[in-house]
Amino acid sequence: MIKQRLFTPGPTPVPEETLLELARPVTYHRTAEQRQILTEVMENLQYVFQTKNPVLVLTASGTGGMEACVSNTIAPGQKAILLCAGRWGERWRGILKAFGTNLISIDAEYGKAIPPEQLEKALKEHPDTVAVFTTLNETSTGVALDIESYGKLVAATPALLAVDAISGLGAMECRTDDWKIDLCVTGSQKALMMPPGLAFVTASEKAWQRMETPANRSFYFDLKRYKAKLNEPDTPFTPANTLIKAQRISLAKIKAEGIEKVWARHLLLGKATRAAIQAMGLSLFAERPSNALTVITVPAGIDGNAVLSKMEKNYGYKLANGQDNLKGKIWRLSHMGWCDPFDVIGAISALELVLTDSGFPLTSGAGVAAFQKVIAGKQ
């Protein structure tokens, strides 16, 4: 029997204590105890988001949180700029089109980032822009976008900056308030070390003022309904209270470690993994790599789909394939959330074994050695 090990960029491995919480009996969701748990979760989310503004808890996937950002702030026909560097930028595009937005799109070739200068130019050409939508960590390509620079540019205009931080928050530096992010959304199943099912959204005062206009076209995702319940505290609709209880456990682990140490841990894992991949003679796909995952270009002559299948079948390591037109062309190795160097080094070792078996010219142990040197501070 082969132990299964999850290295996809969502869902990610969940701590044992969190899983045990999920095994407890279901309880009623409108109690003083549940309100206290919700309070603790929201306070710890503020810490992870690095914001003083309230963080709203939605029972939905991250896409639900993204839709809430759109439906609450933009009326049909209003103009928005989209910074799209991958499939999750395309997710913003789909939502914005569904709500009748007048969309100005800045698209990067997959694997590339979008320079802040392109956004600056677009804002000058389109002064009637009401919002800019982008992604902290593009998991389809492994690209990290320069949110801090985007924030400085957008803050100087009446527009809002909305950031999909679903796969980056908790793994990469993201300072919502300091970086002038007006709408920031994440999901439970990535670096927050939980199963899917919860979305979290925070809004700046600038965003809340925008929501006073009659742009809202949502019922379940009406953020003002959620804000109105904060004083109780409660949620306007039935929450996934079992997930909220479990999220409390994972957030407490993040808080105990310290968010800057969490960022540093992911930075080290990212650096070590990139060194390992290059030492194996492989190429990195992203020009501005994320620390949440490493995306590897499948080398010529190697069947990318077959390698992933063999890793899972023979060694129990589940990596993610490319999506859409990148399927079979890249491998996505996550190192976010509940994992440490000894977890990731196993994935590197398994990849070496399968590549060697596939005929790829590789010095056995090269990737593992390079990984160890970075972890040991010798490279």
C-alpha cells in the first residue's frame, strides 16, 4: 500500500488537529458558543489578511467571494481594468462579463507577470475606471504579481483594487491595508489549511463607500447583509459551522507561528524547490515565481501526463497538471500550507525517480542535494 501525499495547489494538506475537529458531532449554528468561535475566526483572519477592517465569512468557494466583490461594487456598463496572467485572471473575466462590466483587459503571456507600468498607462487612458481586478498568486502558472506596486497606483485614483488572494494569502506576503487593497478575497482550502467550503472577504472604507451606491445585484452575496450581522456576531444565512470550527484550529496554528514566520517558511520552501528543479536540469515556467508553488516546464521528449500518473501510482505523490492548453506541458508542485521541508523533499525525490525511469538525463540525487543545501543555508 502506498501512502497518498497531496501536493496540488488546492486543496492542500490539513493538520491532524483540524481534521479531528471536523470529526466532532454537528452542533446548532445559532448559539453563544458558535458566535464566540466566529469572533475568534474573524479576528485571526484580520491578522492573516493584515487588515484592521472586518473579514466576512461566506459559505462558498473562493469564486463566491470573487463574485461578491464584483456584484457589490460595479453597476452594468461601468468600466474595470483586468490584469490577467492566467486561468484565475480568466475567472475574474468570466464574472465581470456575467455582470455586464465594460472590461479593459491587460493580458500577459502565461508564465509572465504584468509590469506596473502597464497598469499605470491604462489608468491614465481610462480615468473613468471604477475598479482594477487582479491576482496575488496565479496558481495556473506559478506567477506572483506585484500587488504592492499596483496598490500604490490605484490608490491615487477613485478606482478600487480587488485582489484574488485565494491561493496566496497565508503563504506569501500580503499586507491588505499597507498595500491599499480595497477588496481582498481568499478561500479556506489553500494556505489556510482547510478543506474547501469557506470564502473570506475584506473591504476597505473606500470599498464600503462604493457599496452605498445602488450597484449591488446580489442577495446571498450582499456584503452589506454580512456587515450588518457583525455586531451580534453572526451570519445572515446558514453558515458551514463545522468548517468554521475547524478553521479556528488552523488559524490558531498560523497565529502561534506568526504570519511573518509563515511567509519566511514558504519563501525558504520556494527557494529550495526552485534550486532543486534547476539542479535536475529542468526549467521553471514562471518569470516571477510564487512561493506557494513551483511550476515546472515539462522537458522535450517527456510525456508530462505519464510522469504525473507514475508519481501518484508508484510513489503516492499527487502533483497538479497544467490546465487547459497547458495540460501535459507543465507540472505544478505545491509547497503551501501544512507542509515542511521533509514533505517537499519527498516529492523532489519521487520526481527524480520517475524522470530517471522515463529516460530523462538526470544525476540521481541532484535535486535532493540542492534542496538540502538551501534548507541548510549553504546555497
